[in-house]
Amino acid sequence: MFRPKVPTMPTPTGQVSPPAVVEPTAIVPVAQTPPPAPVTPAPVPARPTVQLTPGTALALVGGGTAVVLVVGAVLVSMLLAVAITGASVAVCAVVLRSLLASETKRR
């Protein structure tokens, strides 16, 4: 399963092609052409500006407020969960300490 598959060579046909012959070519100089004239770029159309209507601005403010309130609620709930967990662990530690202390006093 994990062994590599080695490709096999095809069986030889017995036909051998002759080696390619490279013949030298003469270098012909090319007449130099003048550089092209500078082309002025076409005017770029201006991007349409976004216009905020009072309704759009109100929707953006409302959406932003909703996002802030949701994120704040999530963060506060996480902080509250951590605080409750820490308090319960502290209460458990105090109870266990008192149980162990009373056990040693009885002996």
C-alpha cells in the first residue's frame, strides 16, 4: 500500500532515429526603427460617488448599533461565565479546606 510504483520502460521497437543535424545560420542585421510616438491615454471615466440619503444613513447607524450591541452582549456573557466559574471553584476550595481541617482536628 505504501510502496512507490516504479514506472516501467516501454519495450524497445528496434527502430533508431538518426541524430539531428544542426546547421549554422547567418546573422542578418535589421534596420533600426524609430521609437513609437507617445500615445495620450484615453480619459478615465470618473467613478460614481456614493450619495447617502437620510434613510441609508439611518440604516447604517442602526446596523452598526446592532452589531455593537450583539458583540458587547457576547463578550459580557463570556466574562460572566468566567467569573461564575471562578467563584464556584473558590467556594469548592474553601469547602474542601474546611472538611480536611475538621478531619485533622478530630484525630
